[in-house]
Amino acid sequence: MNLFDKFAASASIQKQLESSGLDPTHVVIDQILSATEGIIDGKTTILAGTNNYLGLTFNDACIEAGCHALRHQGTGTTGSRMANGSFDGHVALERELADFYGTRHCMIFSTGYTANLGVLSALLEPGDAVLLDADAHASLYDGCRMSGADVYRFKHNDTASLDKRLRRLGERAQRCLIVTEGMYSILGDCAPLKKMVELKNKYGAYLFVDEAHSLGVFGETGRGVSQALGLDDEIDFIVGTFSKSLGATGGYCVSNHKQLDLFRYASRPYIFTASPSPSVIATTRAALRQLIKQPELRENLWKNAHQLYAGLNALNMHLGPDISPVVAVRMTDNESALAGWKKLIDQGVYTNMIVPPASPDGSSFLRCSVSAAHTPKQIEKIILAFSRING
Ligand code: PMP
């Protein structure tokens, strides 16, 4: 055995993917034409798997803000805030996010991934307990693991399973964090937050919700599933990302717990990485303003979500349980997912191929995420392309 023998399995996956002609994990979008179209392999392609929920990546105000920041503040921060200091935009964005959520505290991170790592590893330590939804994102697993806390999984969205585990913890429930997502990223289903809040109150535990895919999508002002269910005040920590509805990169955590500010001294993924560059902060701030002042983006998004879900449902595709901007088609196995993905790309439709270990319950999916920027005609084309993948 040498160091590289363990890559034999990856090499065989790579070979299988390459044999399809175009490897879904190595797609190059040669040209980005808009929030919903690009050129792949010489062909104009509808981008139906971007997480660009509000379509803000080409918003004029966001682009202007980014260009202005580049000119006036340079290309990067070249270090972490703890070592190099904060730029005014970092502080302003934290204040604006706290105002948006109506919380007292906010902390931003360089990515959504490091936000989860940074919050979980600072909050938890060996001896603490985490109850983690089995289908939670890899960054939540990694953050829990990094903390050294005892991690117990409960069945996906199953509050009876959560209740059982909380009961088993006994007094330790008071040192327990329940970790869930708002809307789940693969099937677009939502956590039963109301019941989860009831349980956390019953046992004196704490609740952490990753709203990465729910920001800008759910709730009266777009704060996420917590807001849609009227539960914002009950959630101890809400984490989110700039990389989906806000069209940039970065992450954040908001909370009313004053200790969040102390995480700055304890969170290695906050301390030991460069802070977001000024242009990223500027476009994110502009996107947040658009999210707030253009509720019609959310309305369009949902119109498109309903159109896509209804169209694929009419084709008897095996879809997730809830209608949402994430619409995933369950395929019978990896091979049919790869063949289907290829037939879609051949017809000018880009989707996400999701196979184990990235998928829940070991299944394979062709996942679409719709955008407010898709036109009804584009959605029709996506549905038509799906109608041709079997056979
Ligand atoms: N949480 C969830 C639920 C996600 O789906 C993702 C990314 N897909 C992240 C966190 C990480 O976000 P980012 O890509 O901004 O690092």
C-alpha cells in the first residue's frame, strides 16, 4: 500500500464519468451569457442548476457596486480580520444583516462552508452533544466533527426520532445543539421547524438552522423558512450564505446570543483565513438591498418553481415531496442519472447530477434549481428536454 493506492476507487469513478463524453464534474461554461444561460461545448445552454435563486448575478446595481469597490478598495484584503483589521464594508454588512433579521449580532465568514465550520467549532466542544439531521450538508457534518462534540444523527426531518434522542440525553440535553437546514438542498423539502422548536424548548436544548437555500426564497421578507413559519425569534443561530440568492461568495451567522461576538476569538475558520474581498462584500450588500426592495423576484421564483414542478410531475417523474425552487428528479441508479444528465446537456439544459455520497438515502438525482430570472419559455424547454430523456 502506498499513499496513492486509496485513489483507485476515485480513478474508476473518473473513468466511468469520462466515458460518457462530457464529465458532469468537469463541465466548463465557456461563456456566461446571463443568470440563466451560458455556452457549453459550443452550444447555448439553459442553466437549470445554479442556485441563483433571485437571478442577481447580472444585476446592474450589484455589478456597479462591485466595480466601484474594486477601483476604490482594491482586489483583496490579503489577510484575516483578526490580523489585518476589518474593512468598513465587513462591519457594514454585519450590521445590515443583523438589521434584516432583527437580531442583535451577526458575524460574516469567507464562505458558507466556513460559516458552518466556524460557528459549530466555536460553539461546541468535547462533552457537548449535537443532534444532527441525517441529510444535513457536508459542512454541517464537518463543523460538528471539528468541534469534537458527540454527534448523534436523527432521521431526516423526523421529529419522533429527534424526540427519542433528546430524551435519551437526559440532563445533557441542556448542552445539546439541534442542527438542521431550512430548505434542504437536494430535494427542496423543508425542516419541521415548529415541532423542532417545541422540542428544543421542552428539553432546554438549542437550535441551529442553516438557511443557505432558503434566504430570499421563503418568508414575507425573504429571511427563510424560520420567518415563513413565524419562528425567527425561537432559533438560536441562523446561518446562511452569500453564494446563492445573493450571487456572491461568503457566509454569515445571526443570533441574539451575545456570545456570538466572542466567537471571533475562538473560531479558527474565522481567524485563520482571509476575509472576503471588498468587491464581494459590495456586491453582497447591493444584492441584499435588491432582495429587500424587490419582493417580485421571489414571486417570479415561485411562479417558475410551480411551472417546473407541475410540468415534470405531469411527465410522471419521481419528484421530491414539496414544491419549491429546488426540483429534483429521482433516477433509478447512477448509470441512468449519468445517461439522463448527458441527454439533457445534449439538448442544451444544464442540471446537477447528484449521486452518492452527495445524495440523501443513496439515490441518484437530476437536480434543477429554478431562478427568478428564468423565463416561462426556458422552463418549458427544460420540461421538454426531460420528456426526452427516457429512451
Ligand atoms: N450549507 C448548505 C445547506 C449548502 O447547500 C451549502 C452549499 N451548497 C453550504 C452550506 C456552503 O455554502 P458555500 O457554497 O457558500 O460555501
